[in-house]
Amino acid sequence: MAPSPQIFTRFVLEGRVMLMHSSRAFIPMMFIVLFLLSGCPKAIPPTTPEKPPKVAVVLGAGAAKGFAHVGVLKVLESNRIPINMIVGTSAGSFVGCLYAYGFNAFQLQKISFDIQQGELADFTIPDNGFIKGEKLEGYVNRMLRNTPMEKLRIPFYAVATDIQSGREMVFGAGNTGAAVRASCSIPGVFTPKVMGGRMYVDGGVVSPVAVDAARRLGANVVIAVDISGDGVDAPKPQGTLSTILQSIGIMNEKIAAQQLQRADVVIRPNVGGIRSSDFSKRHEGVLEGERAAQAALPAIRAAISRTKTGDKSL
């Protein structure tokens, strides 16, 4: 049965009244919502967060030229360049472990000037080397009070060569003196260090300046110190030891070239005129390290700054 015209008209009128009431309630509510929304903070475009730098100082091989490492560390320390990791090969491992332990750069300089050859070299009847290396190992552990590598103030890694496999070995835990001895065991000069049934010699055989190892260990800024050579003629070697060390230095220079390309900053002290066997030029080596590091400071600061801002353009 269809509704009468009167009922239909009443229904329409009542609907209009209800709509009017609902509209009156909706309009103020809409203004309240808009007001609240206008007070909300505007979205801020995301910014690239600063990335904390993890700076590795990589100290290269070079026997007596290693005194230059002391000069480099003096400049970095005095200019408050952060050092979050030290990776050392051969002479670099010797200097690096002392600094990582907690000796400041000036204490390290005094140690380097005072140390005598007899404290490190224990000569023996030649049998796979004429220096045993036991004195070197003992000296390091005595100076570091037998502190194992993993408990040094600055994370420290010593690079050696597994003579059986020909592979690079990076020591980062355990007996610090033993690791440094392995890293410094120049073939033909030092008796190889045996650990865990493996025989180790100088890390410079495969990795004179261990930039790649520092990267693998998490460094995002690598400052490499190359003392292998600087392109000038070295003095004539004097004797068998000098000839061996100078020959190894030439080898180190050639091998290091590839890894040095992957460093952020390369410091090259002018030590080409110092024979690898000449420990009498300690002051000259330290001074050349200072000069080279001072010249590299702008590049070091720029590399650290780029890392903080995430700038990969350079």
C-alpha cells in the first residue's frame, strides 16, 4: 500500500530538519579539526646523519726507517687527530704496539732514542736466520707489562706472513710480543716465529702497508704511513745485513703501491737516504716523520670531515 501524500511530505520535511541539525553540528566540528591540524608541526625533510669516523693509522714496514713513525704519531697526537685503530707491519708493528698500549708520542720518542741494539737482537749461529727474535718478543711484553693485544688502549693489529701458505696473517688477540716478533721476522735475518704449528715471517713480504686489512677491520678513514722508499737513490749497502734489508725495502716499495691507492691519505716521510740497517739516524727519521705528517694535516682533516657528512664526492 503506497504512503499517502501527507505522510510522504511529512517524511521529507522531517528529513530536511534532521539534515539541518546534523549540518549545524558538523560545521563547528570541521573548524575544530582544521584548527588542530594547523597547529601540528610541519614535516622536516630528513637530513643525512653524521657518520662517526673510525680512523686507522697504518704503519708500514721499513726497519730503521721506522723511527719516522714516531714523528708522524707526534704530529697526529699534538693536533688531536683521532686514532681508533693501529695496524702495523714489521717496524710499524713495533712502534704501533707501544703507542696502542698507552705511551704518548713524546714518551715513545724517548724510548726510541734510548733503546739499544742489544736489547732487541739475540744473535745466533745462522739457521734459517741469525737473530732468534726472543729478545724482541721479551722486550715488547716487558714494556707492555704482558698486556695481550685485545686489552691495549687502542685496538692494535700486527701483520705477518704465513710462510707456508704465502698468505697475510693479521693478529689482533693474544700475546702481543709474539705477534710483533712474527711481524718483524725479516726472512734470512730473523728466525721465523712458529705459533700454532704455523711458521710466520715479516708481514712486508705480502702487505708492507696493510691498508686493505684496516678496511676489513672497519676503518672508514685510513691514514697510511709509507716508509718503504720515496723514489730517491738509497746509499750503497754496507755488508750482508744492509744488502738484505735494502733488497727487501725495494720489494716492499713495489708491493705497497697497489694498496696505497686505497688509502684516504698517504704520508711519505723523506727517509730514502736512510739505510734500513742504519739505526744511528733516529733523530733524522723522527724529524722527517714530523715534516711529512705536518704537510698531510689538511688532507687528513678533509678526509675525516667527508666521512662525518657522508660526502663521497672526493
